[in-house]
Amino acid sequence: MGQSVSIKIADRFYTLKAESLEIERLMRLAAEDINRRLASYDKKFSEVPLEEKLAWVCVKETILKISSQESVKSIGIEAERLEYEIAGYLKDKK
């Protein structure tokens, strides 16, 4: 059902399936971000094998993902708390 998308990561092409134009856009942005990080690591650690640098990219991105998930969860909890307080306030005003 999806369309084929070719992205380039570390001078290798990968063909993936994108279920939508939005997913295709995100795939292309992800590839750009990965290549940017790899270029940065290449400047600092040229002697380190590509596989290790890719592992570093994975760890860094996973840390960011987990941090974002925790932030969203925290914001959701705070929103529920505020909703509860507002409901109580409005109930008291009636």
C-alpha cells in the first residue's frame, strides 16, 4: 500500500516503504539528521569505525526520544491536575 522511498545514510541507499507523504517527509528528515550527526562524529572521531558512530547516533536519538516521552507524560499529568483544580473552582463558584 505504501510508496517506496529511497534515503541515503552514510553513503548507502536504503529503500523503505512510506505509508503516507508525512511518513516520507519524516524519513527524509531522519536521514538528514543522522547524516548530520555522523558528519559531526567524523570530524571529531575519524578513526572510529562507522558502526560505532551509528551506535552513538542511535543512543543519542533514543535518549532524546525517551526524554520527550517523559516530558509529554509530565505535561499530561499537569494538565489533568489543572483540569481537576479548574473543575473544583467552577463547582465552588456555582
